[in-house]
Amino acid sequence: MRCPFCHNADSRVIDSREADEGATTRRRRSCPQCGRRFTTVEEAVLAVVKRSGVSEPFNRTKVVAGVRRACQGRPVAEDQLQLLAQKVEDTIRATGAAEVPAHEVGLAILSPLRELDEVAYLRFASVYRSFTSVADFEKEIAELKARQPSSATPDPVPSGSAAGS
């Protein structure tokens, strides 16, 4: 690591610590030439490869912006969107790949969004999966219904009630 003060091409690591819940490593360094100390921060770069072939750094803000559009008018708080973006990034980083296709980012969004809000999930999935007909929506809704617990049955009317009077 080049010293930022004297530009010596060598430095010695004095101390290393994890930061940001292990996402980054802070290293305290010393320059053997000028004796000054400095800190470096290391972070594993995660790149997203777009359909055009262009590679750009993963951006949680873009995930939040895309999901926010799907959640428009829904009871979803900003911190829930931030948490979803964190889950998406964690899922992608867990693959161990330095570069992931944009398609993989979309797939990583679907599951946590389904858990957060089913209507927002349908909106996002309809764009992401390019729904072209009502049948596409019906199929997705049927899958959502199949995932729900069977406790959605209505309570029976107690006998002797005034339900029919």
C-alpha cells in the first residue's frame, strides 16, 4: 500500500479490525520511510453486469428505488425497504461471486419482497418477469394463495344468532 504522505510504495500493517458487521476491514498502517501512520478501509467490491454487458458496482440505493416504486401506496416503511436491500445484498454476496448478472439481483429481490408485501411483489414481478397477459397475473396470484396458511377460512356463525333474522 502506497503511503499517502511520502508516496513510498511499501507500508506495514499495525492493526486490522472488521467494521460494518464484517463488510469492511480497517487497517492501521505505518510507513517505514517517513514513519507516519494512516488508516485504510478494504471492502469487497460487488459488481453487477447489466444486459448490455456494462459492469457497475452494486448499489443498494437502486434496489430501494426499484422496490419503492412497486410499494407506492402500500403500507411499507422506509426502514423496511432498507432492510430488504440489505437482505438482497447479503444474498448476492453469499454466492461468493465478484460479478453477478442484473437478473440475479432481480431474483434476489423477489423472495424478501413477497414476504414484505404481496401486492408490491405482484407489481415488481409483473415488470421483472414481463407479464404479458391476465393469465400471467392469475398464475402468480394462485401461487401466492397456495403459499398462504389455511387459517383463512371464515369463522362459522354461532347457533342461535340473529344472522338470518
